[in-house]
Amino acid sequence: MNYAKISPKIINPLYKGYEEIHASELDQELVLLVETRVSQINGCAYCCHLHAEAIRKDHGIEQVKLDKLPAWFNSSIYNPKEKLALEWCEALTTNPRQSILDKIKERLDAVFTEKEIVDLTATISLMNALNRMAVSLGDRNE
């Protein structure tokens, strides 16, 4: 289903938000890692491929970082800021209790600026929305 063609007034702003995130001041390596992890959790084959390609080709992120992403919490290859962003990513994607979100948010406040937290949260939220569109209405990789 070509949902962008069927409902452009709703879907095109999502794509515009995606473009804005990739033009933002937020560390783009972090953006790609988070987008890829969200897509892995959601089982979006199209997005996993799209972000993995960008990681390898466009941003020069080491392949080993991509390989270890599903087990980021057990790897020393990710720095503390990346691990915290990935923890936030997993928490928002899997919808834990508010008390868990509050504890992670306190740690985010100590490491990220308010703008970075907003942009990171928007990145995660938007990727979840785009994943759910692709998975439920048709994988764009066909």
C-alpha cells in the first residue's frame, strides 16, 4: 500500500519530520543507531536495511557497531551517552511504566541538553510511527 500517496496530508509531515531530524544538531551517528534499534525492535525489515546502509556507507560507522546493536547493553563498544540513548529508545519503544521512564529521564537530564532530549525523543517516536506504518500497511522494500 502506498500510504504516502493515499494520505499525503497525514504522511508527508512524518517524512518532513524525518528530514528535519537528519538536518538537526543532534549527533547523526546517535540518530542512526537509535533509528536502527527502534526498527529492529519493531521488526521493520525495510527500515533495518535502510538505516544499516546509511550507517555503513554514508556515515562511516564501524560495521561492528551495527553487528552488536541488538546486544548494545552487553557491549563496551558503545559510549555511555550512546548506551543511555539506546536505553531511552528501548524504554519508549516497549512502553514501560512511568516510574522507569522517570528514572531514565533523570539520567538523560544529566547528560543531554533539553533540546537534545526533545530531538532524541522525537527521533524515537517518529521512527516508531514510521515502522508501524511500514509493518502494518506494507513493507516498502518489495
